[in-house]
Amino acid sequence: MFEYALVFIFPFMMIFSSFSDLFSMNISNKVSLILIAGFVVLALAIGMDTQTLLMHFATFALVLTVGFVLFALNIIGGGDAKLAASTALWLGWAHTGPYILLASFIGGLLTLLILKFRSGLVPEKLNKLEWVLRLHDNKNGAPYGIALGMAALFIYPSTPWMEQVIALTI
């Protein structure tokens, strides 16, 4: 039963945050709070040692600090900063670098796709959908939560969390 929590909580929140950002250009604080609470509960449940736990929180603090600086410079949204930090909490130091690089690459591709989409007219069948019009509007940024969520889903299987799942199922 415990392994199901390890397999579903984090990926579900990444998928939820991606769709939330796509459809509303907003990532709720509840997503980050659920990720933080889920991490604490599951880290304690698997018996994560204190040093490792503190390193995960140090990674969280570093990513949150950098994220808030980027937010203050109007480079990323506040929800993106909080999502990246709470994701880094789960991934830890060893996996956060690859996560940020992959999210940057996916985010770049996403931005190019959105710019291409914004360069044309909204298809008639879609011009009544509020989220499509919001995505098409040049005044809005890109829903970067999609890139953050996708990158996290690619990295997560290589983390110690999945090693724990394998150990529990054997």
C-alpha cells in the first residue's frame, strides 16, 4: 500500500500542476503544500536519515531562493518558483541539476511552440475557449509549469524513491 503513495503522489501532483498551469495560467499554493507534506510523511515513513532529509530541505531552500529572485525580476511566475522548489525537495541535490536543465530545455521548446501559436489566428473551433485565448494572448507568459512537470516526470523514475518502491515490491 505504501509503495502506491510513492508511485502516485508526486507524479499526480506534477500532472495536476501542468494542466492547472495550461488551463488557468496558475499553480495553486496547495500543490506545493501537498508536495512538501507528502515528502515529509514519506521521507519519515521510509526512514530517511537526518542528514539526507536536511540536504533535501537545503536543496528546496536554494531553489526557492533562486526562484523568488527570478520572480522578482519578472522572469518566472511565483507558482513556478514554488513548484520548482517543492519538486527539488523530492528530487534532492543529486537530481535537481538534471531536473533544472531538462525543464529549461522543455521550457524553451514550449515557448517556441507558444510563440508559433501566437503568431497566427486562433482556429475558429477554439476561439470560444477561454484558456486557448489566454494562451494565445501575447500579454501572458508561457505556462512553464508544464515544462517543470514534464521534466520532473522524466527524472523521478531515477530517484531513490523508485528504488524504495522496487524494494517494497520484491
